[in-house]
Amino acid sequence: MTSRRKFIQNLTASGGLLLSASAIASRAETLSSAIDQIKKSPNPEKEDVFWKQIQLAYTVSPNLINLNNGGVSPQPDVVQEAVKKYTSFSNETPSYYMWRVLDKDREAVRTGLADLAGTSPETIAINRNTTEALDTVIFGLDLEKGDEVVLSHFDYPNMMSAWKQREMRDGIKLKWVDLKLPESNKQKIIEQYLDLVSSKTKVLHITHLINWIGQVVPVKELCEEANKRGIITIVDGAHTFAHLNFSVADFNCDYFGTSLHKWLCAPFGTGMLYMNEKRITKTWPLTPDHDPKRNDIRKFENLGTRSIPAEIAIGSAIDFHNMIGSDRKAERLYFLKNYWASQAQEMPGVTINTPSEPELSGALAHVSIEGKTGRDIERHLLSKYRIHCVAIEYRGFDGVRITPNVYTVQSDLDKLLQGLSDLTKA
């Protein structure tokens, strides 16, 4: 009962600013009751009821099935309400209520994120997205002409562009891993990176989950190898934080960046940068404050005027995530992907371009159909079944990326399967 009461209180109040509304409290009570019932007597039917309750906690359109949560996820109702309330509160006197009242809750949000990451709050900076987090690192490292950076052609375009700019400006050398994907053997992935490492390698840039097709890269093992060689490690965790069940601390990486508006379902334009404490003094901030060399993670938050209501409302997203539980959420997301992908791959002409192993995949997967382009599949699913997904054509892959989330129910995926089946017969 104590945990349920705490969950409801967290959803309805934060930092002394009351968010109480009968609808929110009632929904929190219903969700908590569902959890209690499942714990007492777990079975598939009750589990299904629980996830249907989760669906009701979102305001997603009943007329459009969203299977592009990999781009940006919707926020549950309690997070939306938090943003609205904080915004209204701020507008009473912005410079006072935003900077003198609400901003005091930043440290509580930092602690909540650190708990999820399994790290100290003194290693967590709150920012706007993965691009900002990792650009801070890429442009904040002291690198000299001839220093080598190992990265992959499958990294996110913004990150590749940032490294290319440093190459143009500073004369560093980029060494590109030509990953052979999908790959179900972790050691083969590791070897493809290590084959390019030399005595001049200073940085290893690793994308934890490749956004194009959903391949999970063995970050922990790669960081271990890099640490043996004194190589700095940067992990792009845009698609894994609050999605896969892991601790950032377990990676023993130097840097980790993520977008909270993806799988944590936090307000749009919120992100997080983790930095190993030994690297804080050595890293230049992208937007400097009075002392760019000080040993304080907060020096990476000097953004000027920002959306403080959105940042403080991250706390409500953390509460919602914790209510579900990291392990149950990761299992559910993998289940949803496996539910449709395992059936789709039995259809003639269909290829799932994502590993099936839980260690190497999550909710995100890429599917192609012989004789059809990704645009063909995307248009068909939207026009006939009102399914929103995204066409991905990249480095030999041409299909659509499918990313369900916790509010996705199996009947939505049954419609996806019917739509894919149509195309195999066309």
C-alpha cells in the first residue's frame, strides 16, 4: 500500500506545485491496482488487462496506429498535465517562478535520472536531446591533428556530421567500421570495431541501438576493450535508455547521451548526458559558463533561457516508467516486436532485418518485402490500415521501421500483419 500511495502522490504533486486532478488520481489508482493484482496472481489475462490500462494512460489517437515511436514517443497523460501546470505556473511571473521556484526541482530530476542510469547525480546533465548531449562531447574533447576516431556508417547522421566537421576543422582522422548487419554473433561485431583500432585511436564512438534497423551493439564488451587500450568511449543511447533494461554504470563508458522524449516518454525536447566524473574537468562545455574547466557536471547545462516546465516534468515521466518497472517494460517491448516479427518472417518474400535474440534487439525492427520499396509499404499501411510508420532506405536496406511502445496492443499488430500480408499477395 505504501508504494501505491507514493506512486499516486508522485503523479499528482511535485516540488510543492499541486497537480491534483480527480482524473489523474483515479487513473493512478487504477494502474496501481492493476499492478498489485498481477503481482498477487500473475497470468496472461491479467497481464493483458494491465497493458490495456497503460494504453488508457495515453491520449493517442484511436484512429491512427502509431508504430513510429522510435522517432519521438507520446507522453502519458500525467506528463502532459505536468507540463501544462508548470507552464501556467511559470506564466504568472516567468523570471520568478521559473528561475527561483521551479528550477530548484532540477536536482530532484537529476537524482531520478541518475537512479535510472545507475550512476551518481554528479554525472548527469539535463539537456534537450542526444544530438546536443553528444555534440557537447564531440566538440568538447581535446583532439589533435592525426588523432583517430573509430565510428560506423550506421551511426546517427547528426553524429557523423559532427565528427566530419571536426575532421575538416582539426585534421583528425575518421576510420569507418563497415558493419555487416544484421548480426547475431556479438563477437563478430566487436571484431569489426577492433580491426580498425590502432595506436593512434583516441575515441571509439558506439551507437547502442542502430536506429535504421534495430540492431543492438555490444557496448559493454566494446568499452571493456577500449578501456584496456586507453581509448575514450562515447555511447549513443538515443534508442536504449528506458527501453532496454541496463545500467549505464555497467558499461564503464566515458560518455553516454540519450533523448528522454523517446522511450522514457518525457516532454518533447528533453535529453540527458552522462559523463564519467574523471572526464568532467577535461571536457569543454559547448556553451561555456564562468569557468569551463570546473569539475561540475552542471557546467554542461548553461543553455540560457530554456523550457524549464518541460525539464521539471521529466520527473513525472520517471514516476510513470518506475510504476511499470524497467524489467517489465523491456520484456513487453521485446514481446511486441517478436509478436509481429516472428509471424511476418513466415510470409513469402518478407525479410526481418533485425536479430531475433533479446540480447541484440528490442522493440525496434526493420522489415522489407520482395518487390516493394519502403515507400510502397509505408503508403499501403497508412492508406488502408491507418498505420503510421517510417520508410527506411539505407545502405542496402529498403523497407519500413516498426516501433511499438507500451501503449501498443496486440490487435494493433494484428492489423500490421494483415497489411504486410496484403503486400505479399499483390
